[in-house]
Amino acid sequence: MTTLSAEHEIVGTAPFRFRRMIDRETIADNMRRLAVQLRMEYQDKNPILIGVLNGCFIFMADLIREMAVECEVDFIKLSSYRENMQSGDIELRKDVDADLRNRHVLLVEDIVDTGNSLAFLRRHLNSKGAASFAIASMFVKPNAVRPGTVIEYVGMEIPNDFVVGYGLDYAQQWRQLPDLHVLMKDE
Ligand code: IMP
Ligand code: MG
């Protein structure tokens, strides 16, 4: 079994080794900036924050406490559309439980890559009669996002590389890393 220090600069075994790319302080600074923006927008609206499982859990936990706004929380889950790094068909695995009619809905994503998941979620949730609908994503890969994708609140833009940590996984591993790590190429 591999023991893991949170301080490790490089984790994993070739060809899946990951190097630290963005440290936790920089992530926190951007998360806080986003939270302030969201507080202004939502403080009188009692929004429902809908987290997209599993990747959202760390970002959402940070964001909701930093926003400090009265709100509800719910979760939605898609089929493991990405086994490892491959994308495939998208299906709903767990729907929201809350009644979204006339509510202000904020979808909380860990990362937007192509935007395909987001397009699916927007279509799905749009039919539920919300008063407003917006998306907050901690990370966005602008060079991968398909044209026409709207992301109202963006934490940080990152290069079009595969990343893990801060809730993001490779094959369900590495979500616990406090920093964001990037897949090392040429190994
Ligand atoms: P999209 O549909 O291509 O935008 O991908 C969205 C989902 O794929 C995200 O919610 C993540 O769960 C996953 N994903 C996309 N890029 C990465 C990455 O670099 N690392 C880990 N997961 C990713
Ligand atoms: Mg996700």
C-alpha cells in the first residue's frame, strides 16, 4: 500500500504520474472570490445548490461555507461517463430530490472540460420550472469547451490537460489531494 503525504509534489506510478500544478492557497483565493460574487447574487434568494457527484464534494463544501448564504443543498449524479479519461454516453444515475419549481438553482461542478455533461444537465434541469438557473465551476478548460457553452461563474481557467486533486479523480483515485495535480506527459 502506498502511503501518501499531502506534501508530495509528484504522485502515482508511470505512465500515470501527476505533478502539482496549482497549490491549495491559489485554489482557495479563487474559490473565495467566486463565493463573494455568488453571495452578492444569491443572498436574498435562498438558492438551491445542486452538486454534481462525485467530483463536486470538496469544492461545494468550501464554497457553501464561504458564501455564507441561506440555501438548500441537493445532488445529482451522471453515469460514469468518464471511466478513467475516456468520455462516452451520458446518462442520469441519480436525479435531484428537491422540487425546483420557482427556485433559484445554482449547479456546482468541479470542472468543465468539453461541456457535454453541462449541456446534458442544463437540458435536464431546465424542464423542472426553476426561477433561475446558473452554473459555477471551480475549473474550466477553455481550450476544450465546445462553442456555445455558458458557464456563469468560473473559479479558474486551466490548460487542456488531465488533472486530479481537490475532488477530481483518475479512476476514482487522488480526490483527496489538497492541490491540483496534472498528468505528466512523455513518460
Ligand atoms: P465534460 O462533459 O467533458 O465537460 O466533462 C465533465 C466531467 O468529466 C467533469 O465533471 C469531471 O467529472 C470529468 N473531468 C473532466 N476533465 C477532467 C480532468 O481533467 N480530471 C478529472 N476529471 C475530469
Ligand atoms: Mg464531475
